Amino acid sequence: MTTISQTAGQSLRPSSSSGFFSTLAGAVYALFDRLERRSAVKTLNELDDRALRDIGITRSQIEDAVYGQFKAELTRYL
């Protein structure tokens, strides 16, 4: 007599699709994050120096502010 080692509808192979989909989801998230940050840099670059000064950054600090590399003196204004 033979025994059946799998239940109906389940494969004996481990599913590698969950790893694929989590990697794909991570890549899609990284892409959208990158596009959003690029848009923020573009928007801030379009502001004049007075508007940038009002929010507490200079033109040379735009990318640092968008990408989260705040300097200690910046955080006290935010």
C-alpha cells in the first residue's frame, strides 16, 4: 500500500515565488521612493532663496534635506 505525502492542492516543492514577489515589491517601493525624492528636489530647486531661507535651508542643503542627511543645526529649526 502507498501513502500520499502531499495534501490536495499543495506542491511538494517549497514555494520560491514569495521571495520573488517580496524582492519585486521592494524594487517597486525603491523606485517610487526615488521618484518622489527626485520630485521633491526639483520642487525645492524651483523655489527662490528667500523661500528656502524661510523653511530653514540653503540651496546647497536641498539634497541633504530631501535624502535625510540633516545637519545638527538644521534639526533645531524643523
